[in-house]
Amino acid sequence: MTAATDDQAPELEFDPYSQVFFDDPYELYRRMRDDAPVYRNDHYGFYALSRYEDVVTAHRDWRTFTSTHGITIDVLTDPSSVGPAGNSEGAPGQIIFMDPPDHDRMRNLVSRVFTPKAIADLGPMIRRLINHYLDRAIEAGTGSGTAGFDAVADFSAPFPVEVISTMLGIPEGDRQQIRHWTDTMLSREPGNPKPTDAGMEAAMNQGMYVYALAQEKRRSPGDDMISGLCEAGLTDEEVAGFSILLAAAGSETVTKMIGNGVVLFARNPEQWQLVRDDRDLLVPAMEEVLRYWAPSQYQGRWATEATTWHGTEIPAGSPVLLITGAANRDERAYPDPDRFDVQRPLKLNVGFGHGIHTCLGAALARIEARVAFDEIANRWSEFTVDESQCRRVHMSNVAGYSNVPVLV
């Protein structure tokens, strides 16, 4: 695997399924931005853009960089995974496989649920769930004889799926199962972009469950998103596909964002003190967590025509990764980008994507993260993380921790 330029040293190797990527890709990102801003991976057959300006530009040009061929490497490099017409043949209800006009139609169906006012109205429910799981995590730690808990496994993993599942209309007793199916479905083995056997089984089980729930909601609708999608005229397959996507995106991103933030604040206690002293800093602080360690590191696209970047051509018909994780640490866009600074001036943050495919639930994720750290700040003036016991996930297009042991 080599970069797109002839003089690039062969040891520059960007593999999104390597241990280096799972653990800490940021030094590799720096080298890519400097030496191979248009990177070519010969093994998987994709190109990658890593500079902030390039990533933003490509995200805005959905006609040239289409989503209809998929957004992850396993799908992008296997044409049989999605039909040649994109969503219409291969992924019913999956808005991430759509471009306008299909994308606009599908997004408009649920956009009212994700307006700033609608999200703000969810504040009390979100805070109640966060306090419930914080209390439970603390009780579990006390019961085990330790003054601490696992910030991900005990806290940030279970509560976000409760929020999005409540909105969707998934029965209370089934919500954590949705999370476990999603985790298994997204898991990858190092060096292998394909889902595991367990992941394929989880995807099948989750699909059958949500499909059956859509049929039930169609017979007996309620005041929830799945019922609304049924009433909007979507087929059961489309409702299931859209609901699975929302459940995954609504849980995984928040889970990883909070886990990442806990580690960052433990490493930078002076930044945590700033937030505790001035809760208005929670807004820029969450943007800084998102910029510094984004839960989603890249978004895949398919080049519909040839383009040239920094003297290198990306041919038509090529998979292209837009590495937002690298873009948000680009010194061309951010002064001193490797410094974690909750007072950093706000600018366009591509941590949740950009353009027409900006994460539909970005506002929801932001308020969940803000409320979570507000409640943590209400309880603890300081805390430490045992990083020797932290564990990172090995997932497709999701980055962060599965375990973050905290001592308080």
C-alpha cells in the first residue's frame, strides 16, 4: 500500500482495519495531510482525502461524491452489496445510501423530530435517563467495593439507546437488545472489512425484529417515529431499514463521544475545572471533544467523475474516503490542533459529517453529551481514568472506547 505520489515512502500505510487505526491514527493522519493528501490504498482499492478544506469541499459535492454505493469499505469495494441503482435495489429505507431527490424525501419525513425545538423538548427525559444510569453505575461500583465505575459499559453505552428507542417506539424491555445487536453488527476483526459471522446473525435478527415491529405499529399506531414512518407511506422494509439506521446512529455516536470526553477530561483536569466553573463552556467543550476524537472517523463515497486534487487524479468509479477525523486535526484549519482546548473558538466541525448527509441526529447527540457532562460535573470535582484498563472498539467506521474505568 502506497500513497498516490511517486516519492511517498512505502511505510505510510493507512488501513482502516489495522490496530494502528483502532488505537490512535492521528500521527498517521498528519503524515497523510502533509505527504499524501490524496492517498491511494492499493489493497482495498480506495482513495482518501484528509485535509480539512478538501474534505469539506467533497462533502458539499454530492453529485461527484455520491453515497448511493455505500459509505463503508466493505460495501464500496463489493458492488454486489448494493444494487447498481443504490438504495432502490439494495438498502430499503437506508437514507445514507441515497442522494436527492430520494434523500430529501426520506429526510423530510423525520426532520421535524430533530428540529432544535423538538430536541430541546426532550431535555427533561434525557436528563432523567442520564441520572438514572449514573446512579445505577455508582451503586454497582459501591457494591463491588470500588469508588468508581465504567464510564462506557455502565453509563454511556446503555442510556443513549434508551433515548433513541423511546423516540422510535421500541418497547422498553427490548431497547438494550437493540444496542447489543448493533455493537455486534458493527464489530470487525483487524485486517478484515467484512462483518463477522456473529455480526451478520445480529443484523438478521435486528432486521427481523424491527420489521415485525413495523407491521405491529401499522396495525396499532402510537405516538412514535416508527408509527409516523408507516403512516407516511413507507413500506415495512423501508421503515425497518430507516429505524435500524437511526437506532445505530443514535446510540453509537453518543456512547463513544462521552467515553472519549471522559478520557480527555481526565488527561486535562484544568479543562475539566474550566467546565465545572462555567457551564456555558459545555457547548464549545462538546465541540472540542467531537473535533479531537470524533466517533465517526470517515465517510465513504463513490466518485462519479474524475477529479484532480493536489496534482493527483481520482478516477471516476473509485471509492473515496473523506477522513473527517483527520480534517478536524488539520493545522491548516485549527491552530495548535493537537491541544485539547474547551475555549477554542467555534467553527464548522465536520465530526458529524457535512453537507446533505450531515448526521440527522447531530443536535440530539450534542444535547445528550452536554447533559451527561453537566450531571457528571454536578457530582465530581475531579476523577481519574485507569487508562491501562481502557479498551477500544474494533468497528466499521466507529471509533472510541468500550471500557473506561473511572475512579472518583
